[in-house]
Amino acid sequence: MEVPGLAHNLSSPLSPCEGMIKDLSLDSIQLCERDGKSQDGSISEMEELPVPQNIKISNITCDSFKICWDMEARSKERITHYFIDLNKKENKNSNKFKHKDVPTKLVAKAVPLPMTVRGHWFLSPRTEYTVAVQTASKQPDGDYAVSEWSEIIEFCTADYSTVHLNQLLEKAEVIAGRMLPFSVFYRNQNKEYFDHCRDVQENRMLPSLKDNSGSHGSPISGKLDGIFFSCNTEFNTGKPPQDSPYGRQRFEVQADALFNPDTNLYFGDFYCMYTAYHYVILVLAPKGSRGDDFCKQRLPAFDITNNRFLTCKHSEAGDGQLVFHHAQDVILEVIFTEPVDLSLGKVAEISGHQLMSLSTVNAKKDPSCKTCNISVGR
């Protein structure tokens, strides 16, 4: 496990990556309780050890962070270990899929600071944590002398980086399947939604903030404004399905109105909801738009003429027409980042049913699925 600079790794003894730890021996890593006792209760009477002060958290990722602090010089040479108390901060939006059976009271040998705390088995992305530190001195009989606990510091882990998103992308490519032709993007809603667009929003559908569906670490959840569209077609008809979970009114627009050489395409997420269906979120952003600027900094970009999910290219007939294809074996959720005027397409009622059970609004990702999860917090 590589560690930049002077940082040293701190990992849980229950880590699946135990054999990768290079700079800490396995016997240097233990579990401790918040009251200052190890699991076997072997703590001696309190001795004068310096209490960590001015704790600083830096270099935060979705599954790691660096920690350092100041200490008084007294008895500093006697410190042999650091006790780290790491806990998820409970709140109504907390990640319900964080592994709850893995202790997060950690011990490491005293090493030069800062040290890196890394572990997807106890850190989840975009999750608030509290951390406190205690210094300890291991005695000849195996007991510990410990300091008082430091103040409690709060921090929040980061979203998936482009490295993690590329790992998700590679997994999605494996199951994308062959490409099928399509000609329209469509969006289902109820009648009231489209009436509101006409009467209040000057005949336009306006972008809204993406919900928290999909991967917990997705950098677009709660941050990117857009309008959701679909493009999947039925294999036997080549047309959009007549059922939808979102409403019986459907807006259809020719594909080239939203997707053309002046549009950039980005990968946003890959997930499932405890079913056999897998979803891929893609973002369409007109070049130079605000949404495009947001995505450039955070999401993997596609060549719109050559990728496994959604393509736009000129017809081989040489007639200047654009042709479009979508992946067959995943359900594509396409976010368009700009307003869309209803005059660009048409609104009509579908003949099928409104299948509410298939809705992905605020849907939570299955953390146990091996197809769509990567080795970082879910």
C-alpha cells in the first residue's frame, strides 16, 4: 500500500487487505473502546501523557483521510501508540449501507505525523464522521497508560473521484450489451407537470437538482441540475415502451435536438435496486454550458461516436443525417442539463400502465451486488 510523503497507514484488523499493510505490523493494530480501554480491559492508571491538540483533517477522499495534531513536549518520548476513535455522525441522511459490524475504534503504533487512515470497510463516501485521539504508552506488562481524549472533530468524506467512476464505468461496460438504434428521447410525467411547464415556466421544462438515487458516492447526486430523459426501446418494436413508472403523459423529442456534435456526453453512475435490472446514468451537456463545466471537473467523458452506451454519428449514407444507438442490456437514465422547450417535441398519453414499482426516485443502491459495486464505500 503506497503512502505519499511522510504519511503512514492506519487500518482496521478486520480489513480484507491485511496482507497489503507494509509499514505497520499486524500486532500494532488493535481495537479499543471509547472510554480508553482495549478489548481485554488492559489499561493501567492514567499517567501524564500529552493530550492531542488542534487536530487537523486533510486530503479527504471517499475512503481515506490524513490526520495530524499538536502535542506538548512533556512525556512525548514515552508515547508508543495512538488510539483513534472514529464514528459515523448519525443524522437523518446518514448512509444506511455503511458496514455496521466493523469496529472503528483503532490503535496504531506511534509514527511520524500526518498519518493516513484508509479503509473502505469502515469509511463510506459523502458521510459525516467524528474523530478523537488519545496518546498511549504500552507498559512492560502489556497494560497501557493513556492520556485524556482530545476534542472531537467533525469532517465529511468526499464523493467518488474520477478514478472510482472509471472503475464503475468499466463494470458497466461489461454488461452493456449490443447497440440498438433509436430516434427519440422521451420523458414521462403526470398531466399537472406539463400544465405547470406551459402555464408557469413559459412552455419549458426546467432543470432540477438530481435526487440521491444510485451510488452513495456519486458526485452528481444533490449537486447537478438537469432533466431526466429515457431512450431505451423495445427489442421487438424498436420503439419506446408503452409503460412508465413516472406518469401517463409522455414528451417525445427527436434525438438530435438534445444529442449532436455540439453536445458532450459524460458517465454519471452505475447501480441496481435489489433487482436484475441495472441502470446507467449519463449526462448530456451542451458544450460550454454551466452543466458542461460542472461535468468536466468531475465525470469521465465519452467520445459520442464510439462508446458502449449512447452514440451519435453521421450516417454512412453520406446524407448528412445523424444516427443514434443505445445499449440494449442496461436501462439508461439520461440527464440533459439545460431547459427544454415543449415546442421542440410533442406531449401525448401512453397506452400502457404507470408501473410505480419501477421508479428510481431516491432509490438506494444494492450494496451487495457484485456487478455494480467497487471496492470503496458504497
